[in-house]
Amino acid sequence: MWTTCRDLIPPGSVFAFLAEHREALFPAAMFTDMYPSPNGRPSMPPQILATALLLQTLHGVSDIEAVQELRCDLRWKAACGLGLHDTAFDPSLLTYFRRRLARSTRPDRIFEAVRAVVAETGVLRGRHRRALDSAVLDDAVATQDTVTQLIAAIRRVIREAPGAADAARSCCTACDYAGSGKPRIAWNDAQARAVLVDALVTDAIRLLAEVSDQVLDEPAATAIGILALVAGQDVEPAADSDGSDGRWRIARRTAPERMVSTVDPEARHIHKTTTRAADGFKAHLAVEPETGLLTAVALRPGAGRAHHEAVLAPELLSGEDHRLEVVADAAYSSGPCRRALTEAGHRLLIKPPPLRPAVPGGFTLDDFAIDTAAGTAVCPAGQTASLVGTIDTRHAVFEAATCAACPLRQQCTTARGGRVVRIRPDHDLQVAARRQAAADPVWQDDYRRWRPPVERAVAWVVARGNRRLRYLGTIKNDAWLHLRAAALNLRTLVNRGLTRSDTAWALTAAPA
């Protein structure tokens, strides 16, 4: 096919590269561990499926659309090594291959294969700079309100847990759980909604009590865990008019790391900025800013301290074998992150977050002379206070009488008592970072030059409709992100003239 149609395939394209070098990029031995049985062989060679996955992820198409391209597009046929009249395969084979890949000992082997090509070409040799950023990716399901989540979670327990169906018939009366959709009530009636919420929470509690002593398999345990979470995250006790308890209402607060859908329990509500919110996950990226190559990626739920940018930064850089210049915005400026990266020997171009004064336009923390070693803090008026507390919660308290007579009080605090200055564990590290960012012109020039290119890589990741994810859960979407990064890196290398001479990968063209 490739020999016959070579002149019809755009030269210098990913299609032409894969048609010529597919076997070298994805050798058969690369997938041996995924097919350990000696009986028979895969219905479709894994090299072809890996190539199809790479092209599918690069172009942002579904399984059905990818197979249609393989049947009708000469470029796809040539890239995957199919014949002119080859009708490809059933789309479900791509699903099975992804599942087999995810359950293998090296689920990210395609990304690792392209990363090995990057290393062999030497394109990153001497480029010891990495830019970090994250991108919000929308989940593949609709966000559910509290009522919808409660009903869906109860129905799931009824389906999955042994004995739950019989228990539900006697203890769950808020709505018809055997039917579909929401209950038929007057949704514009606040009292009717309140009664329904109370009844649904009561049903959930009763059902959980009925199945608590059952021996559960994994699907049933998962369903019960989701119901317990949903029944507690959005509701609170509502006191009756006489002050007695017994009813439930929608809570007047938002639970931390709130689950937004029972269909994808790992999706979370995300505030990327104060004005932009979404539901889904975050893609965390490490990028070489001159070439745009993605050196490491990770996908995590969009909320939670364990999944914050500053927590994942050391993980993204853990595979590097030399000291780096790390460029990132204020999201990566936490004390533990700075300390970890500094101890690893990296130079940090991480923008410190602005300090918020207690009084608009007034004094900030940097206007106080704080000596953590001596345990003292001197305010702008020259008054001294001692640091007290543990290393994690140290603070200095300036007495109310002192502050009341201070001529600078209006610029310092609005508190009735004295000013309290709280000191974080990595205070000295943060102060040094703020001073360098404010006074070092070399630091400022480097940050302005190397921070913007990471936005280009983020734009590549979410292009072609890839802002919205296709799969459920962290594991599947993390695998997709690694495939996406591999496809984008391969395209970047091909644009730079990637070829194979003898047994080595090399670049033959100047950067585009």
C-alpha cells in the first residue's frame, strides 16, 4: 500500500512517517507481555492497533470514526500498513486493546517509546529548562444536582448490593426507584422540594443500614460507598419549628472535593480562576519551552490538596537526570514545592503569589522584619513581638494597647485588638523568592521569555475538541493524556525532520 500510494501521501506528515517507520517505532517485541498465551495470536497485530490509537488521539476522533478513516482514507491505511481493499476491524477492538494496555505492567509504553525517540535524537540535549502548567479538562458526563445524585446512588445500590432490592421495597418510599427520571412534584414549590430532599436522605440512611451487614463484592461496595458520600456531602440536619431534629435539608455550604456525578465519581468541581469554573479533571504538564515537547504529563481529579499543581510538580520532574530551570506561575509557589525543587538543585522561575494586605493599600507581611531564627517580628512602627506556637503555626501578636496608640494603625489592621502576624513554615524561602522576583531584572526577563510558550503546549493538548474527555475516571483519562502527549511529541519531531538512519533516530531539518 505504501509503495503504491507513496506519491499520494503528504511528505513530511505523520502519516508518511508512520508508513515508513511504524515497525521501528512500535516493534512486535514491545507488546509481547500483553499477549502471554501461546495459544493463537491476536486477531490484529498490536503494532497496527497502537498506530491506530496514536492517529485517533492525534486527530481527536471516536473509535467508530477512527475505523471509518482506516477503511476510507489512504493516509490512515498507509500509516497503519493496511491494504487498499482492507476493511480494517470492528471498533470494539480499539476498546479491548486500550483495556489490555491499561492492565499491563507498562500502561504508558507508547508515550515511553516516543520519549525514547526524543532522547535518541538529542533534541533536548543542552535544553535544561522546563515549564509547568495545568489545563482544565471537562468530564464526559453531565453534572448532577443533589436530588439526581441521591436517586441515582440509591438505584445503583438496589441493582448491585445483595438483598438491597427487597429492603428498598419496604424502607424506601420517597419515589419510584424502579422507574426513571426525577419524581413528579411541583419543582417550583420550595416546600415540596424540601420534603423530597428529606425523604430521599431518609431512604438513603435506611437502605445503608439494611445492607451494612452484607458480604459485598467490589461493584456493590463501590455503590454503597458512593451512596454514603452523596447522602452526606450536600445535606445537613434541619431543625423543626419547635427546635427538634429529624429532618434533612440541602446544606448551605459546599463540601470540599464535592463529587459532581455518580456516573463518574472521580470528577470534581474546578475553579481554575475566580471567574472560570468547570467540572472534570486537570491535565498537569511539563514542557520544554523551546521545542514544545511534553516531557511528562499526569491527569488527576480537579480538586483536592493531594492533586494540587504544587504537589505534583516534583513528580513531573522526577524523571529528569540533570538540574533544571523550572518556570511556572503562582500555582506552583507553595513552600513545600519550592523547598523540594530547591533541594533537588533546580533554579526556580516560579512567580510568587501577591501578598494580600489586611487593609487595602496597607502593609503586607513583607513590611514586617521577621527573624525566624531569633523568633521575633518587628512591625513598620518599630514595635517588637515574639513568635509563638509550633513550627507549623507560628505567629506574632502585637498587643491591642500598643496598636491602639500606633499612628500607622489605619494602614495596618482593622481588628479591634492587636495585629496578629502568621508565619508559614517556609517563610524565609518565600520572602527570598518575592524579593528576587521584584528586584532581579535577569529573573524577570527569563520569566517573561520562557513562561508564555507553555500556553502553546496547553493549546495543542486541548485542540480538536479534546477539552472534553471521552472516558470515565482518572485511570482511563490519564492513559488518554499520555497517548495525546505521545502523538503531539511525534508530530513535533516529524515537523523537525525525524527519520531513521541505519539503527538510530535523527533529526534532519531545522526547527519549523
